[in-house]
Amino acid sequence: MLTADQASDLFSRLLRYSQADETELLIAGGRSALTRFANNSITQNVAEENYILSLRLNFGGRTARATTNRFDDASIRRLVESASSLARVQHPDPDLLPLADQSAFAADAASPQRAFEQTASITAEDRARGVEQIVQAAARHQLTAAGIYSCSESMEAVLNSRRLAAFHTQTSAEVSITMLGKDSSGWQKANSPNVRDLDPLRLAEIAADKAMQSAAPRELPPGKYTVILEPAAVLDLAGFMFWDWGGQAVLDERSFLNNRIGEQLFGANINIADDVYHPLQAGAPFDGEGVRRQRVQLVENGVVRRLVYARGTAEKMRQSPWAAKVGPITPTGHGFPLPNEMGEAPLNIVFAVNGATRTPAEMIAGAARAILVTRLWYIREVDPYEKILTGMTRDGTFLIEDGKIRGGLRNFRFNQSLIEMLRNVEELSQPVRASGEESFDMVVPAMKVRDFNFTEVTRF
């Protein structure tokens, strides 16, 4: 895999051709492999290695970006020529700041360990053995398994002509399993930088148990129910709100937080931070400009406290009418590579629980009547300001009565305000690293929520 020294050498070669006032190079890539299985057998095994050079040049406020995945001198020269020709025909950007300097990624915080040799050395045979365990579990329970087992080793680097040099490496392993019965299904997924945190057989047994318990599903009428949402379901719903936490979204008045910062928006038991340094999180400790990420308390006891900012957004926010309403305004290391229209967003979400927690099993045991939701899918935003979402349950929806799971249910469509949902949380579990399908991985709890709005029953 590309090393820090090799990345530095590439930047030095590129600088020989650049005549720009400022030069910034982003390098990203690595090795990845995937084994796919369906109908209880492996159907695909693929692997690739690729790296991207993304160059941004600045000529007196005129800036543009060009990319390549070829590292020979002729390709690097063409990359510089492309970025130069694009930049020179742009209008000057009056808001463009000088590049971040080396102090922006000062070593004032320990970079998290996210690269593990055991994960990097996973082979196709290792993945096949994991799939074999999954398929054998499916066969034992007379089910059909489908899913993936993937792994990767990746790197990111930001280098610029103001002597900033930020470099990060990471490994990842992921298993996703769907178990299919005659009229039911169960699902489980997990992802971690450290493959030792993954147990394919355990995940398979959980998915199989859900498929078996949800067989012969009965139908309940739509309505408002108390629900117990497993962490994956919480994650896929919550993920729809965090793009609104960027300062640029507030300045553009496209955030549901406009006129709500400092308010008691959620229940007092909701606490959310963005924290790349959390031991269950993943990702680089710097943003698209090479600025070190800060831990930011987004929500405290249900009150929206802070936004996140790229360097340019912080500067614009300080000069805006919002300045007196949004709390401290400093670059937080959450920006995307420039130029972009999004600005920034928190991508290392960590829910915290202050006080007592209950396991999902304890939530079930304490529920007189509720619906257990494994996961949600096909989620779409209906109202961006009230954060009303619609979608469907999938792969394990269960009726709970008198503290016990009584069987599977036909799936529901829901129309639910995320704001209202986070006001109605009655119980929380200990947060865990969770993976879903509609959003990025987070550290989230299971939640018991009252009055969750199911609007119709699906046909499956």
C-alpha cells in the first residue's frame, strides 16, 4: 500500500510542474476485496487496488481541481496542466482562504489506531472460511443465506505548499448476512477496523434466529405503537439529520436547525457528539483541507449546542447575523475538499447515555405491548424542516406482548418525524458500533420509543 514517504515523494514530483500561487494534493486509495454469496454458495470474489491523486491549484483566488489515478511523470504533468487550465478560467472566489498551514494538523491529539495487520492480511481463503461458517449455519436451520464478506486497507493524505502533511491509514472488515426462510427473513451486519471484532458465525446465528422467529408473520393494523429499535434501525433514521449540522447548511437556510439552536429540541436523555477519537469510531483525524478534527458536542440533554465548521464557513459565519446565536465559531475540522457546495458535516457520530441503560432484552422484557424493529430500508425524506421520514421495516419485525416476542409481523411503512421520535425515547441501551444500509456507521444505542407512526402494512 502507498506509504507516507511515497505520498510525500509524489507531492514533491508534482510541485516541480506547478506554477500556482498555492498547491494542494489529496491522495486516497488502497486495496479492497469482496466475497459475495447467495443461495448458500459463493457467487463472486473480486479484489482491486487503486489510488487517486486529486490536485487543487490556486491562482489569485481562481481555484479548480483535477484528478488522475496514474503516477508516471507524464500523467502528473497532465494533471497539473488540467488543474491549471481549469483554474485560470474561473471567476475569483472572494471567500477563498489561503491553504491551511502545518499548524492546522499539529500533533496536539493522539491519532487513533485504525490499521490492524490481521485485517490487512485477510485472504480470499479466510473470507471463504467465514462464508462456510455462515452457510453451514443456514443449512442447520433449513434457511438460505446471502450476503458479503469484504475487507480493505486504505490510506488518505493531504499535502500542500504551506508545508501541511496529514496522513492516515485504516483497515476495515465487514460482514452482512441475510437469512431467508419460506415466508420470512433475518439480517445482521457488522463492520470494524479490527477483524477480531467480527464473528461471522455469531452474526449468522442472530440472522437465522430472526428469520425463524418471524416465520408465518401475522398482520397488525397500522397506527402509533411503542417500538424497540435495534441500533441499525436507529442509525439509518438518525443519519438523515447530520448533514444539517454544518455551518454552511445553516447559512444557506437548508438546515432543520435554523432557528432551533440552543432550544430543547429532543428529549433530555439525548446526547450526541461528533468524536473521531472514540474507540468505536473509524476514519481519518483530519478533514478535506488537512485540518485536525475536533470533538464537538452537538446535542446536550436534548439541546442543540454546536455546529461544525470548515475554515471558510467559520469565517463567513462570524460575519453573518447568525453569529450571536450559534455558540463558539471556530474551524472544527469537518470540511470537505474544496471546491464543494456542501461545506461540512459531522461523520463520526457518537450517542452517549447519561444514567441507567437497559439492554434490548430488558427493554423487551419490560414491554407490555410493542413492536421490535430489526432494520429499516428505502428511507426517504418527506419534510426536510420537520425531518419527517418515510420508509419500511425489513428482515425481522416482531410483536412483543407481556415482555415476550410472540412472533413475526408483516412489515410496515412508516411516516415519522425524527424530531418527534427523539422526543419520545423512553429507554436507551449502551451505545455500540452499528452498521446499516441508509447511512454511515455510528456509535448508537437501541431505543424504546413511544408513538412511532406506522401508516400502512406492506404486502410482504
